[in-house]
Amino acid sequence: MDSTLINIIALALLFVGLVGTIVPVLPGLLLSICGVLIFKFGTENQMPMMYVWIFGFLTLVSTVLNYVIPSQTNKKYGGTKFGSVGSFVGTILGLIFIPIPFGFLIGMLLGVFLGELVHDLSDVKKAFNSMKGAFIGFIYGTGFNLMVGLAMFLVVGYYIFF
């Protein structure tokens, strides 16, 4: 296969993966690491293997953190398991029923809020705090994923164009 075509495929995967770090319908860093692997093993290039190992490790860390960070920030802000379950259910329903770009986020936040209200209907302040914690966790996780995806894109782009 022509190395130019492989470079285009790798860059396309890296770009879609970068978008996927923000839009959860796409498997962000998984697509990005596929782009790195296709570039590294599909073309003659000077990119050190160490980059592949580092990006693979960061992708694994990101996968774990995507489950740990929201839970921990939710707990830090007074959330309960009801809020965590509400977050999961709300995210899925938001993806399906809120047809706007960040419907999943609206669904997640509403899910946390409603889940906390199911737990304790009289404590609206706690439900808002839990919702704030879930949002902060989302921002942390998304920020980390975005930085790793951008690093992958820039490194591969450097070895393609320079």
C-alpha cells in the first residue's frame, strides 16, 4: 500500500480520535492509538517505538481515569451511588433522546441531579453539588483525553511533514 495513503488514513484516524475525546459517541483515544500504530508499522518512518509505548500507556491510563475521576469528584462534592447511576443512565438517554451536540452532557447532569433527588428529595443543594462534581470530573477526564489525543496527532504529524 502506498505510504501517502497510509499517512492519510493515520491522520484521519488521529483527527477523528481527537474529535472523539470530546464527543463520547466516538471511541476517541482508541481511534488515535490505531492511527499511531498504522503510521508506525505501515510506513517507513523515523518515529521511535518509545512513542508507541508511551501513547499506549496513556491510553490505558485514560481508560481507567474515565471511570475513576467522575466517581471521585462526585463523592468529593457529596454525591451518592444514586447520582452515579443517574449519571450513567442520563448519559445514555441524552445520547439517544437529546439530538444536539452535547446532549450526552445534558443527560449526564440531569441524571446525576435526578438520581440524587431520588436518594433524598429534600436536599436540592446536595443534588446541585453532586451535579457540579460530575461536571468537574467530566472536564478533567475530557481535558486529559484531549491533551493525549493532541499529542498523538502532533507527533505523527511532525514525522509525516518534517
